[in-house]
Amino acid sequence: MTSNLSPDIVQLCYENVNRPCIKTRYLSGSRVILYAVFGFRSLLAGFGNFLVMTSVLYFKQVHPPANFLINSLACADFLVGVTVMRFSTVRSVESCWYFGARFCALYSCCDVAFCYSSLFHLSFISTERHIAVTDPLVYPTKFTVSVSGIYISISWILPFTYSGVEFYTGAYDDGLEELSSALNCIGGCQTVVNQNWVLIDFLFFFITTLVALILYGNIFLVARQQAKMIEDTGGKTESSSDSYKSRVAKKAAKALGITVITFMISWSYSTGSLIDAFMGFPTPAYIYEIWCRWAYYNSAMNPLLYALFYPWFKKAIKVFVSGWVFKNSSASMNLFSEKI
């Protein structure tokens, strides 16, 4: 019996042209499933991050420098969801690129830039959270609007500079001209990156991941200690405020643990790409495609892991859903109390 997800007929992306790419045609049921899965990923990344951006910009109480950084992260992930993911969905399901060779270069550049911008934001957020949890007394003087602006600027400028140099100078396939020429066909948008650039990609991933792991590990321990101290000192006479702080500390510790795991799984393709490049690119194209597309889920999960664990964000969603946002005083309401 033929599987519903197996290829049905192999055709060409374009007819009556020189060197057209081969198109893999899937059964109707397979196409619906693939578009549904990839479409949900794009919707989750776009809508979830849009809620984060709207909440931070609308509510005056959540305008501190730290939330500017979260808002910038949400913007990067939002762009991944509404731009990169949509084109990658069509390419993955149709197995053809119908948007032109010039746009392929722009797409590849934005793909790398937005994803690495998200990666840099996550690393800087781990730095901000580490200061807030381990040294809260000096936090207001260490993490100011200017510092937040510097972090945000680096998180955008460096990825775009790097991706622009990589793709628009043609340096990414130096030494692989024959392989790149063999893969170059009408209707394709596949780039082959040489060992030097793959190594740089891996170092970006490794350094930012190492920083996040070290800082989040320390945050996790400190958050658990703080939660335990609140419980031990509170006893039966623990106030509702202390109880609320205890719950927030526990949720923060749990969220950070989940974040680290998701972060490493989503970006594991960078390690696979490094191994693949130094072994002569033996990995089948569809396996590499799955690796790359899996990394996009990090942008879709960030609103859940970074924002949904913040109680104020849950309350902001309630305000939007309930329609209270249309009240004149809604922008100034207190989102940090236990009740709306």
C-alpha cells in the first residue's frame, strides 16, 4: 500500500527551459497535511509574537528596558513567521522555487539574518535576566535604556552585516563552484556553504548557546533558592504577596529549564551542518531541509516560553480577549497584581 506521505509523480518545476529542477509531486492528502503543519507553525510565530509586541507597546507599565529587548526579539521572530516561513513552506511542499533567482538571494539573506537576530536576542535576554535575578539591587543602574538599545542594535546590525557579506559577495560557495553549479537549476533556491562559513555559523551558535546555558543554569539555581527561602520564611503566616512571588519564582525556574532544552533542540541543525560540510556533504537534501525547518520552531515557541510564563502577559491577553482594551484607562492598568 502506498503511503499518503510518499511521492506520487516526479515532474519538472518549469517546462521548455534549460536545466529545470525536478519537482516532487505529492498526493493531495499529503499536501494538505504539509501545508497545515507548516501553516500552523507560521501562524503561531506570527500571531504569538504580534501579541507580545502589541502588549509591550500598548501597556505603559511594561515599558522598562528589559521589555524593549523582549519586544525586539518578538519582532525578529514575527518577521521569521510572516516572511521566511511562508516562502519556505511553498518551497518545501512544492519542491520548487517560483519567486525568481534574485529574490532567492534576498530570501536566503533574510533567513539567516532574522534567525541569528533571534539567537542574539535570546543570548542578551539571558544576560539581562541573570543580572535581574542574581544582583537585583544594582539591576536598575546596570541595565538601562541605553544598554538595552545597545543590545538591540547589535542583535540586528551584526546578523544583517554577516548574512549580507556571506550571500551578496558570493563568498559562501568559494571552492564549491562545481557542486554549486551542479545544483543550480531553474526553479531551485538551494545554497551550498563552504567549510569556512559553516564553521563561523557553528561558532555563532556555540558561543551564544554556551553563554545562555551558563547564565540560565545559574538563574535556575538562584530562582529555586529564592523560592525555597520564601516558602521557608513564610510558613503559615505567609502573605499573599509572598505566595505570589513564590509561584512566580517557581514558574520562572521551570520556564528557563524548558527554554534551554527547546533552544538546543531547535538549533541542533548547526552542529549537523558542520559535520556534513567536513564530511563532503553526504547528507540527503531532504534531511538537511528538515533540520533547517525545525530551527524555525524556535521562533514559534519563544512567545510561549519567554512571554507566556510572565504573569503580566497572560493578563494582557485577557484584557485583549475580554474587550477591556477599549476602555480609556486600559493602557495604564496594573498588570502585576494578582487580579486584573
